[in-house]
Amino acid sequence: MALKSYLITLGLLSVFLITTAAATTFREAPEFINGEECTNSLIHVAMTLDANYLRGTMAAVLSILQHSTCPEDVVFHFLWSQHDSDIYSSINSTFPYLKFNVYPFDSDRVSDKISKSIRQALDQPLNYARIYLADILPTQVDRVIYLDSDLVMVDDITNLWEVDLEDKALAAPEYCHANFTQYFTSAFWSDPEYAKTFEGRTPCYFNTGVMVVDLEKWRQGGYTQKVEEWMIVQKQKRIYHLGSMPPFLLLLAGNIKGVDHRWNQHGLGGDNLEGKCRGLHPGPISLLHWSGKGKPWLRLDSRKPCTVDHLWAPYDLYRSSNHLFE
């Protein structure tokens, strides 16, 4: 009888610990207050919500608020492919004062257009949600900063928000020294019609994990449909290797507003196959981006971090099991 009571007690304790862990996975972030110079002019930021990347999302949000002069003016627009009450509760409990909205993204809208790429994570429908921002966000949001979940910002987001897009629909750092041809297959370059795609412009690589988008110009240009058209071509002829980025390049490379490279120190996750450690590029830094296979939270947890991962760690709000028992 004593053994039975002990087992029941142990079972109840296990349930309590699991429930507590789910409710306190992340520590509560401090409240951030606007500076005196703020004018209540809203800054809109769009990100996706995925359980596998939630730890990264939390760190990214914290970094943005922490370095912002006007953190109360930042509004987050989160997109998810399915309702998850645990994720929603985590955001509320971690950032009680955060201004945010959550929008459903219909995976069926894009799933039949996705081609297998070199890394499975790139094939998830939610990875393509950035294409549909102009359709999903309210029409009164005419400009948005789209950010991936594997980054931290170490500068005032206002400086990125206020970039002059001139007459362009999109602004991002351009990398014109990169070998642009490598992003497309020989089937693309050997086709006379496809090879004419970039005529009249000088295409440069840009990373779609950090973008300032004029949603009104995006709608006017019908860019969502044009990106989808390239995805359909990809399904038929395999003209590129990576996931959602190449259609953006096909459509807009050489026709965007270039932003200082400091706003996307990308590639810190290594390549898409092995995720080997990489160092920082020379120059000033406003945003650190772990694009590639290696993610800082996974490498830190495995006790095999890269040097750059220690730059992400101060923004990690995750409570480890050690925190729970302490």
C-alpha cells in the first residue's frame, strides 16, 4: 500500500513538473519604455511562429526591443500554419507588454508549389509565408520589416525602418560580389528564354531573411502571383536548388533598394549541408543572422558552440531543466 501511494505521488509530481515546464519554458523579459523623443509612429515587424524555432523568435524579439529607442512603437505580426495555444501563451507570458497580432497562414496555398530543396527545413510551407505578407497583413499596414527567427538585432530598428525605398518594393543588403550564377541550375542558364530573365538589370544576391517591404507596391506589382509562377516553373524544370529565396531573386534581383551590409551579417549558421562554424565578416554590425544549417541554440545545448554563438546567448530567454530544479 505504501509503495502504491509512493507511485501515485511520484506520478502526480511528474505531471506537475511537466505542466510547470510547459508554462515556464521562457523567462519573462523586462518591460521596455519609449524614450522622450518617440512620436508613437508604429514600426511593423513580421515573423513566422514555429515550435522548432520559437526559442530563436523569442531571442530576436528581445534583441529588437532591447536596442530600440521606441520599443513601445514596435508592433509584431506573427504568422503560423496552425493554432498553438502553448506558443501563444509563451509569447504572452514572456512579453506581457508586447504589441502583437497572430495570423493564420494556409499551408495549402503553397504546399503544391514547393519543390524539394537541399535542406528539409527549407521545404516547410511556413518558410514561404513571406511571399504572402501583402495578402495576409491588414491593408493599413503599408510597410513591414520581415525577419527570420534565427537572428538578433544589435542596433535601433528605427534606422532600418526609415530606409528610403525610393520607387522600389523591397529593400535589403545586396551582395554583388557573390557568384550569382550558382543559385540556378544549368537547366535555367541553358534555356534561352530563362537566360533573358535578368536582361536590363544587374542582378545581385540578397538574403530574404531581412527585408523591408512596401506592401502597397508589392500588391500593385502583382509580385505574389509572379513568385508563384516561378515556383511552378521550378516544379516542372528544376531551375534552382534552394527554397523560397531564388524566386525572389528571379523577380527582383537588380531591382531593389540596397541597404548597408551591417543589417544582415548572414551565414553564421554555416552552409546548408554541414553547418560548419564561420566567423564574422569585417565591418560594422547591426544584425547577426544564423542563416544556414547550424542554429545557435542547438549548438550551445550540444556543448559544441561556434564562437559567434556566444553573441546570441545573452538574448536567450529559454529556461533549461537546471533552472526548473533550482
